[in-house]
Amino acid sequence: MQESQATSTERVPRLTTQLLEQRSAFLRFLAAKVGTATAEDILQSCYLKLVQKGPQLQKDESVVSWFYTILRHATVDYYRRNATRDRAHEQFAAEAPVSYEAEV
């Protein structure tokens, strides 16, 4: 195994520990923006991104700062998805007939 890969692989557990120690702060940050139930879902998906992207972090990059960026992006994505869904519902409602009852 190459030295840089080994170093990156060894850093992931340390980075994960740093982020898990900040869990309550991350949840407060998200809950203020999206509510408590949604905050937990977003945090879990961001932890998954950590597992996937963690080895790509630069050595001098702060993992906590990086993770707050991930959380902010996930919050924006959440609101974009909701806005798209709401527009689709509104369009469907505008195009739908007033009643589905059979006309006699």
C-alpha cells in the first residue's frame, strides 16, 4: 500500500471520532434550520458522506469546518427538494379536475 493511502486510511477513524464528539452541536445547527426530526435524517446522511469522502480531506483541512460545509449544503438541498415537490403538487392541483366524481 502506498504511504499516502495508508496515512489517509489511518486518519478516517480519528476524523470520525472528532465529528462524533460534535454530534450535539451539529444537531442543534441543523434543528435550527430544518426542525429536529429532519435534522437527524440529514446528519445521518452527512455521516455517510464522511465515510465516503473522508480519505480525500487534505491533511491541514479542519474536518469540523468541512463537515459544517457539508451540513449547510445538505440543508440547501433539503429546501430545494421541498420546493420542487411543492411546485409539482401545485401544478398537479391546477391541472386536476375539480372533482373525480362521475358526471351523470
